[in-house]
Amino acid sequence: MSFRRKIFLICLALLITAAVLAVGSFHVFLGMGKQMERLQVSIGAGVDHIDLMVSMDKPSLLTETWMKTGDIKYKNEALEVLDHNLELINTLRLSVSDEAGFDVLSSYILEIKAVLLSISDVPGGLELAGRADEISSLFAHSFVEADAINLSLVAESAHSVEVSRKYKSRIYSLMVALVVTCVVIVGTLIVMVGRTMDEPYSKLLEATEHVAAGDLLYRIKENDKDSEFGLIASRFNQMVGNLQRANIDLHDKVWQTELLLEASRLSENLEDMAPAMEQLVRSIAGKLGYDVCIVLRYDETTESLKVLASSTGEYYHGDPVSFGQDATARLLNSPGPIRIYAEGGADALLDKMHDSDVLLVPITAEQGVSVGLIAMFGGSPDLDADYNDTFMLLSTIVGTAIRSADLHGETTTSLRQLALINDLGRAITSVYDPKELIESLATRIAGLTNAKRCLIRIIEGGELKAVSSFGPLDKMALQNDIPLGKGMAGWVAKEGKPLLVVDTKSLPVEMNYPPTTSQTAISVPLVKEGKTIGVLGIYDKYDEQEQIVPFAKDDLLLAEGLASITAVALERSFIQEKHEKVMLAKERSEKKFDLLFESVQGGIVTLDRDFNITTANKFIERWCDKPLNEIVGKSALDVFHSKEGICPHCAATGTFEDGGINSITQSFGLNYAELSSYPSFDENGAVTEAVVFIQDITDRVLYQEEIMGLYREVVQNKEYIESLISNSADAIITTDLEGNVKSWNPSAEVIYGYTKEEVDGKPIPYVPDDLKGVEHYNWEKIRGGDVVNIEIFRVRRDGTLIDTSLTMSPIKDATGDVIGMSSIS
């Protein structure tokens, strides 16, 4: 049977299945619709009947209330409810088949309504009471008929439920038959489709998925080559085979081109070639199938190979890889790639880290000079000799990039050093602050030499003292002064020779002072005019990868040049510092003298031997009411005699005569002045000038007179008060805040019987024991500043009680604080 006929029969079977399913579904849905309508009508009738049953009781209750109260509103409400019940009955007629019961019920309701309408609305009428039994009977009959209708509706609902249940069983049977029929037909179609179409197409689809995923080795099994799908499978396998061969050739060309392109990118960023180199070695390892690929750089200083880049984390930048000196030279001079097999000891060559075959490609720069190796090992790559040309071209590109990076680094370093040297020279000639210049020297020198630490020491008192530093230096190196001849710096200072230390661990113990954690160092003497004035120390040189590397001879030559510049800078800073100290001392002295000269509270004038004024301060300017330019240079007689006789020359005369200090007091009007003259000697001891200090003492004299007047007044007041207290007929007593007697007048002796000597400094003796609490309460009030006036008993020395009128007052000092108490009785 042909493929087209199979498709036709399958489609015809699908159409028949769809028709059967459609007819059966229509029949099921039609029956379900009719049953749903029947249930809906039954449910509606049940709801209306429930409403009717609820409403049947209301007219009876309202009628009874009307009979009891006579209120007409209950009658009207009962009639309204009866009308509503009639409407519900009419609605229920449409929902049931038996209407006889509803007709009887309607007649009872209409009869009840007629009776209610026929009764008069006059309150308290006998007619209402007479027909109460008739109304009750009608309501009873209506309830009986309503219950009969309820039973009829319940029976009809039960019948509807039974019909629905039977119809539900029929629907389920029909649905099961439809489903079984459809499942049988669809199952048959699925088997036919699977055998006819799905299996061949699945095989073809699976093959295309494998090919799309890159599996070019996958092939379709050709079971029936004469069939349509057998022919397609055969052609597909041929196509995949051709694609596989083309892909292998293309892959080889692509990865070779990619490697060469990535290698060429090494020259794009000569300042930081490490990321590009790391990416290149990872690409080489990945594309060739090796586990590890590393680039080894030959270090001429240590004559060894060191890791420049690695595809894994097993090797780090700067790690040494030893092949032995002879083997290294042989490998570097090889004209092409070298394969070392595991049986030949490759594990021993690479520190026994990999037991596998190794491919080594020498890296050549210009003129065929080898600068390193590309080493690949691990994995199981399938490479032949055709790749040698690619490897050699790759090594040439890498070598050129490495050499270009070296030249770029050397050029950059030289330019940076020239710029820093120029900057250092400008700083030496332009920075005038010695401290700033010295502090910046170590930072600039560390930048020039790529050093992590730098320390400048100068010789003071036979020891080296640190004056400038850069980087994290040891505290001992900064805080300890180094004796000459001790440690690296002391030896260089004493011998006057530079010192290059490649590895500080090799230093003798006496040279490693103070103990340092640095790995490599340069120490150079600072020489000025043939004399060593200090030492420049440079520690731990670092490369582009921030790795510490040993200092070389070129670094020593650079350090010696920097030491010469540093010595000049230090000498200049010393001279500048001394000059600044002298100028600062002079400026401070002048400021101090000017401040003292102008701020003194009095006039100061200097007179030469002719009594001419040479200098004067601001006080003289204000006192004379003249500007200084009209005072200085003039005769003291002309300037000061107009001030009613006050004149400095009078005091200066004695100074010029005997060379001593002379003081006089002069008055002008109501004012007084004190003039003191001090000599100023030349180098021969002769008095050349007199410094006269004029002080206005008018306030002092007047204050003294005022003090004397106040003293006399206080004495008079004291004598008056003492006389008043002594001659008073009242007992006047003063105490401190604790009640100890301070004064006791004669009247107190008479009234209380105690003499002054008996009570002086003791607690007051006249307070009865039962009134001491009252006494202390009054003291508290007095301490608060109050005055107490009371009638109270007191006890005499002989024990008799006396009734006294007492005034107690606080005694305050000049600031208003209470310092004592007074009592008058």
C-alpha cells in the first residue's frame, strides 16, 4: 500500500470518529438540557411554596393582634399579606400539574379576606368579637390545605429526583460507550501512524538533532533501502559524512587562525600583556586538547626559566621550572618543536607534576634569539607534524610581543625616571620648606627605583638618624639611631662606599642591624664636598606584577646618581633651615618687643644725652594728643613741659649722671605720675640713652585716699554699733548657723543670768528642753532668710521660766549669703 493511500485511510477514520463523537455528544447534551429545565421548575416551585408557608402564619397573628388591640393598622397589614399569598398561589399553579389544592386554598383565603372586610373598623365593636371563631376556623382550614399542598410538592420533587437519577445513569452509560469507541478508534490510528510515519520520521529527527549538536559521527540505520525512507536515510548519511570531513578541515584552519590572532593581540597592550597571555595559553590548551599549557620566560639574571603565563592555577607567575642548565640551553636553541614522551622522563623535567607526554616549542624573537618556551602536556591530543609550522609561527609572534613589551617597559621606565629626576631637580630648586623637601625625597626616590621602601639617614653626633622615609619600614629602623660602622647603613657611612645586597639573608649578623624583613637592598653614601653626610637606603624592588626582584648593577648606578642629588638637596635644606631659624628668632624677638612696647599700660620714651626723644609708644601719643611723628626727634622739654610740669628729662637727668635707675613722682593739677628712668649702655659701658617709663598713678593715689576714708567710716560705725548694743536694755545675742554664741551684750547677762565668758562659743543656754524642737524649726526659717517674731518662754540660769518677746533675724555677708543669726528679746 502506498504512503498516500495510508494517509487517506487514516484521515477517513479520523472523520468517522469525529462524527460519532459529535452525534453522541448532541444527544447527551439535549437530554441534560431538558432535565435541567425540569429541575429548575421544581426548585422554583419549592422556593415559592416555602415563601407561602412562611407567609401563612402572618395574617392569623395580625388578626389576633387586631382583635386584642382594636388597632386598624393590623387589619390592613393582614389584608396585604393575604393578597401576597394569593399572588404566590397563582405563581405555584403554573409550576405543578395538580391545581385542585390551590383552588381550595385560594377560596379559603378569599373567604377570610371577605370576612375581615365586612367587619366594622370601629374600635371595641361587638361584631369583631362575635366573628372571632369564624375567622379562626377559616385560618385552620387554610393551614390544613397548605400542608396538603406541601405534601403534594414534596412527592412531586421526589419523583423529579428519581427521574434525574435514572437519566444520569443513562448519560453515564452513553458517555462510557462513546469514550470506549473513540479510544479504540484512536488507538488503532496511533498504531497505524506509528508504523507508517512516526518511526521513520523519529529516526530522521533524532539524526538531525545529533548533527545539530555537533555529533557528525552519528548515522541512520538503513533497514529498507528500497522504501522512500530508506532512500532518505542513505542520502542523509552521505551528507553527514561529507560534512564531517569538511568540518575537520575547517576546524583545523579556524583554531590555527584563532591562535595566531590571539597571539597577535599581545602587542595591543604592551603595558599589561598578562591578561592577553593568560587567555592565549588557555586557548592553546583548549584547542589542542592539552590539560596544561604554560609560557616560560628565560631569566638571564638567574639563568633559569620562570612561568610567564599558565592555563591552570598549578603554576603562578614567576614560579621557576627547572630542566637543568644544559637541558635548558639545548631546548632554547632547538630549531623546532620538541616532543618528550612520558617514558623518556618528562615527569622529572617538570618537577614530577605530570606523568605525560610534553610538547616544547621554543619562543624566538628577532634574529632567531630564543627568549623562552611554550610547554604543553597532559591530555591526549592527536597532532601530527603538519602543525609544526603553525607552532613556530605562533612562537615567533609570542616572542616578538614579549620583546616589544620588554622594550616598551624599558622605555617607559627610562622616561618615568627622567621625569621623576626632573621633578626631583625642580623640587630641590623650588621647594623652600626644608621639612617638606626632606620628607618628599624618599617618596620620589622610591618611585624612581621601583622600590617598596626607602629611608634617608643623616649623620648627627656620630650616629645615623632617620630624616625621611617611604613605605612600611620596621619601627626599629625608624626609631633607632645607628652607630657608624654598624649594620649596612653604618658600614656605608663609615667606609664611604656603596653596597648592593641581592639577598639580605646572606648578610652577616653584624650587617643586619637593625633587623630587617626586606629581601634585597641598596645602600649608598650621601657625599658633599668629599664628606659623607648621610646614607640613602633603598629596599625591595618590585616588577610589573608587584613581585619582589633583586636589585641589579643598573639600579646601583641610578641610586648613586640619586644620592648625589639628595646630598645637594640635604645641604640646601640645612642652610635654608638655619636661615629660617635665625629669621624666625629675630622676628619673634621683634614681635615680642613691639608687643611689650605697645601693650604696656604706661608711656615709654627713650632720650639721648641731649634729651631728644628717639622712640615713644602709643600711650605717649594718646597722652600728648599728638601723632608720633610730631613727638619723635623733638626735645623732651618742648613736648612735655606743656603738660603742667610732667617731663621725662627730670628723671633721665639722674640716670645720665650716675648711670643708675632713677624714679620720681610728679603731679599735674589733680593728677599724679610716676617716672622711672633706666640706663642703656654701649659696648664701653657708657650711658647712651635713658628709657623713661611714665605711669599715671592718679587712680592709685585716689583709691588709696578713698580706702582710708572708708576705713575711718567703718571704724566709726563699728564703735557706734558696739555702743548701741552695750547700752541697749534688750538682750542682743548673735550666733553662728549652728546656734553657738558669738556675742552676748550686758542686758543678756542681766536677763538670763549668764556672763559673756560663760556662753562665748557655746550653744545658747536659755532654751527649755521641751522647746528645742521649736527653736530648731525657727533656725531653719532664719537660714532661709526669714525674720521670726514670736512670744516664747526662756529659762534663766537659776531655772526660772520667763516669758519673752523675741525677734530672730538672719545675718548676711556682702554677697547676701546667711552667715549667722541675731536674737533681740
